[in-house]
Amino acid sequence: MQNDNMKYIPRGIGDFFSLKNENYYYVDKTNYIEVLEETRLKYIFFLRPRRFGKTLLISTLANYYDVNKKDTFDKIFNETYIKDNPTPLKNSYYILRFDFSKIGTSESLEKIERAFNKSIYNSIEKFYSDYKDVIANDSEFLNAYTALDSAFSLIDVFCTKMSNRNLKLYVLIDEYDNFANNLLMDKGEEDYLSITHGTGFFRSFFTAIKAGTSSCIDRFFITGVSQLVLSDVTSGMNIGSNISFRNDFNSMTGFNDKDVEEILEYYISFDKIKREDKEEIKKIFKAYYNNYCFSENFEERVHNPNMVLYFLDAYMSRKRIPSELIESSFATDYRKLEYLVIKNKQISDNFNVLQEVMTNGEVASELVESFPIREIENSSEFVSLLYYLGLLTVKERAGLVKYKFCIPNLAIKKIVYGYMTRALNEVFEVKNSFIYELQNAFDKMAINGEWEKALSLCIESYYNKTSVRDTNGKELALKMFVLAYLSFDAYHVAQSEPELNRGYADIYLKSSILGEAYTKYEYLFEFKYIKSEDSENEERLQKTINEKLETAKAQLKKYEESGMLEEAKKAGREVKKIVIIGSSKKLEYMSQVE
């Protein structure tokens, strides 16, 4: 098929008009406009992780409801569901949009507030420009607003003027919590609380929006990432409904399986994707980008759209499956989150939650709907925050009020493991040269079967570092420490507690999808621990080591009969079985067993 009319990959395109007008591929989500109206909710909050299509959703709503777009509606919404199924509110609002993602937080609080107020002023100025044929001219705008020195005053005066003209507004706010979250990470809790509590300027802004709903603001739709800022600023705006966990909006952003199938078939039809690569690509998508769930509709899983588009763009430019499956800037989004587990060079209690996820593969917790900053050190609140950030997802129910949460996919697992490793490195002052040496050892582990150096580096680091300082690090499990450093292994995927032949192995180091062509060895690790009383004398210690070793051998033999390991053998990879026995003081035994 000719490529002349082929639609472009819409990577990084968050403007609906540009996307449709400039021939980009569009995954149609306009049916959700109808669903939104059917809820009869006027004031809506919608939370999703970063880079999950929220900006495009806001832009879609703006184009659909804007009175200015009435004459161009058919062209803009051509080939969409909503063009053929318009709702009664189509093109019936004046749109006021805010975007807080561009407000910097590196300056003083006074300058940050001025930047915030300028952002509000600019949005109002654009509103006047967009609707200058209906409302006042620029001179009236300048006279009315330039003297106002707070976001509250700007919104208050604006709403009064719009109400006097009997205009009906739809307010759209994108990334409402972005700059407040950045302020928390950059400046700390005290500055964050100063803008989100009491008479803080950010809280006052939302108070003004709420007041505007009694005059000219007929609806608002607000997107963000987490409940954290929502809980702190919106007690003054408690009229909003959070639809983020409703079944009917699970895939309002993100790509479901049907979306992915249609995208692949579309570009196959233009010979931009090789048909013989399709199943391999779907396998990669499922492992690395899929499995997000934002409701109790556990069967419907959602792909991260940004990662899918990144892959497709990289594939088409290289004409093959890319070697790097995670966009580097995506991982950067999460690096500042280390403040959640490190305080004053000490590992906080939140680290235990991540440890449980890493060692058990899941954690049971309530999904908390409201948690202010001072409560995120509670385990349920911290788990919920990780869920909203996209680092955990809902797996299934775990009783009446709890859910099982797990890491959604391999891309996020790599980010979480790297996130924990950097936290460990900061607390224990691990040098970059150690990481470089470790990565080289992992190469030899995968290709040559030389496992001793890599494991020795991990284990020696654990015992050296956790013994030199009086920190929570002393309580970290050896297995968890090894798991964290396995994130630097590019050839394998570390599976914690996989079910193998009705048993659960400690760690199965399985070939990664991209490592399959190079990896000749996979590994099963079985960890055993010796209590301090069993290491009091040499005779008792040796007896305990022998007992632990025999138990480990029996378990590994059972795991060897698993179908998962048979799969490795059929692919020509040898599975090495390693027993690691440690005490509170040192590594007591480590060896390969047959």
C-alpha cells in the first residue's frame, strides 16, 4: 500500500486539533464523552499516572464543548464515534483552560507564587482573545486584571464578569498537582504545606473555582496524578467527584488490547511493521507496557500509551525491534521519588512496603481515597500513592476492603528496582565504579555461566554496608538487597517467588525478551537464613548449614520439574541452581548444586 496517506505516529502530541488536522493516528476515545455526560456529574477529578494521555483527553473535551468550534465540528471530529453520536451539550460552553505543568519550583516561594498568578492571568487573557467577538475587548481586560495580585482575586473578578454576561463556562485543568508535587520534592514538606493549607495561594485558587460554580462555572474537569494534593487543597472544594476508579472509565486513557491490535494492523497494511514481527511485538507490549488496571474490572488491562508509541516510533525508524524498550526520560519521571523512602540519609518505614512487593511480588492493602502529606508514611497510604503514580496496579481483591497490588509490568519493575537501588546507593554511599563492575559481571553470568563474581559483589555489598551504620538497613533481607541490584542485569528478568511445580522459588533469573538471543544461562536462587543462636559454635553452625542445604536441594529439585524450566531447556539455555545461606553476620555458604 502507498504511504502517501498513512497517518503519523502521534508521539508527544497532546493537542487534539493538531492531531486530527495534521494526519496523526488517533485511538478514538470520544465515546467516553457520552459516558461522562451520562453520569450526570458536573465537577469531575480524573487521576492517572504521568504520560498516560490526560493532556490529549483535556484537549479533546475542549474541542468538543467549545462554542467557537461549532462550525468546524464535523471536520475536527471526522472518523470518530462522537461525530455520529453527538450529545446535547456539544459546542455549548466557553472553555477556560489551565495547565500547571510548566510552573517551575526552583525559585523562592514568592517567585513561585508570582509565576502561578501569571499562569492564571495568561489563561484568562487567552480566554478573552478566543472569545473577543462575544465579550470585552483587550483594553477592558487589561484595566480589570493587571492590578490584581492573587489567583483568588483573578478568578473571583473573572467569574463576576462572566456571570454578568450570562456566559456558561467549562473549566479544564490539566496536571493540577504537577507543580505542587515538584515543590514537595524540590523544597520539602514545609513549603508544600504553606501553599496547600490555610490561606496558601494554591488552596485559595481552588476555593475561588468552587465559588465560581455558583455563578458562571457550570462544569469542570480536572486531571492529575495522585490523591495527595487533592486531599490537601480541596477540602475547600469538596463538590468534585473522583471517577478515577470507576469501571466505566478504566480505559478512558491508555490503550486496551483492541486498540493495540488495530494500531499494529494499520501499520502492517502500510508495510511499516513486518507481519512476521507482530506476535513478538505483542509479546513485548504485554510484558513491558500492559497490565495497568484502574478499576474492579480486573479482566480489562490497559497499556501505557506513551510507551507503546515510543516503541512504534523506534521500530519504524530502525526497521526492527528496538534494543531499548524503555524511553530514558520515562524513568527520569520517577527519580525524585526517592524522598519517599529516604529521610536524612536514613531509610524510612516506606522502604518495607517496597521490600514486601519485591520479595513477594504483591502486597495487600486498602485503596485509600484521601491521604494528606502527613499520612504517606502509613503503609496503606503509601501503597495507594504508588498505585496512583503507576508503580503498582490492582491485581485482584484480597477480602472485603483490601486489594492485592503488584508491579504492572517489566518496564515499571525495572524502574522500581532501579529506584530502590539508588536509594540503597545513597544511604550506603555506593560508588558508580561498583555498578560498572557489577554490570560486567552480569554479562558473564548470562553468556558464560560465570555467576560467582556477580553474586559475590551483591552479597559482599550487603554485609559490608548494612554493618557499618546504625540504620534501618540492618533489617533489610539479603534476598531483597540482591533483587535490587539485579535490576542492572540487562540479560535477565528477576522473578521473585514464582510458582514452580506447586512451590515458590526465591528468585528465578529468567532470560529477558531481548536477551533471549544472547543468554545461555538462567538461574534459580534459593536463600536460607541461619538464626544467631544456631551460629554460636562451629559444630552447631555446620550442622545447621547441612540441614539448610539439604532442604534447599530438595526444593530446587522440585522446581526443576516445572514446565517453566522446561521452556528454558527447549530454548537451549541451561538453568543453574544456586544455594545461598547467610546469617546475621556473614555469608555462610554459597554454591551451585546439581
